[in-house]
Amino acid sequence: MFSADLTLPKSLHLKVTRRTPLYNGALECRLFRIPLVQGSNRS
């Protein structure tokens, strides 16, 4: 996921495994790595 909102994954309840800082012009952004799973993460 690529976003300038640094709190977006937490507000969507997504577990991030890697954060890569990038810039979109002068705007600081992050590339969030979120692993995908089949089915549900709930136990």
C-alpha cells in the first residue's frame, strides 16, 4: 500500500511487515508491505 497517511494501516487494522519511505514530489509517503492471507487472520 502506498500512502501519505502514515497512520492508515493502523486505522484499517492491517499488520505491516515493512515500511519504505518514499517521496511523491515534496510529499513524504510510505510504501507499506502488508502480507495477504487466504481466509481469515482470526483464530
